[in-house]
Amino acid sequence: MKIYYTSQRNEKLFTSEKKLKKKFGKDCAEIIMRRIVLFSALDNMNDLYEALAKPRLHFHPLTANYQGKYAVRVNAKLRIILEPYPEESDETVDDLKTIHAMILLEIEDYHEN
């Protein structure tokens, strides 16, 4: 899948193991990097769902303030928050098989909000 970022700052964070380690620690940084490699290797959001919907990884849609977004577990607290990115203007996110790109929004503990 094609990966987009919300800003150059986020792109630098998500693509730099050094920056991830500084912000989240070595263990979390390694998990985040593995997840991003997996994201880019898959064809569409449905493949991501099938690969990560296991209880340990918790790929799941979000609700309330995060409606339309998805989360992937990093550890007990942290989640990678992402959003499907329809590359064609007529695509919708109703069918995850049609989504071949995503926007990596942030890494956070949204349970605190």
C-alpha cells in the first residue's frame, strides 16, 4: 500500500528509527517500524485487516472523535492511528479492498482522551 503522512514532520518521525526510539523507546520503535514495513508490503486495507485483526495486534475501526479511522496496537497503551486514503475521487472507504493507500496520522494513547 502507498503510505501518506499528515506532514513532513510526521513522515520524518515515522520513517526514522532513531527519532522513533527517542520518542517511544527502543521496543516500541522496533514494533512501529515492523508495522510500517507490513503496511507498505500489503496490497489494500482489507489485506491489512486480515493480517492484523488477530487479538494480539488489534487492527480495528475507531468510533466517536475518531470515526472513519483505524488503530493498530503497538503495545498495551500506544496505537498507530491511520486513515484510508481513496486515491480516486469516486472511491469510498466502504469496501476496504478498494483502498490501496493510507494516511498515517499519529501514534498515541487515545484512551487518555
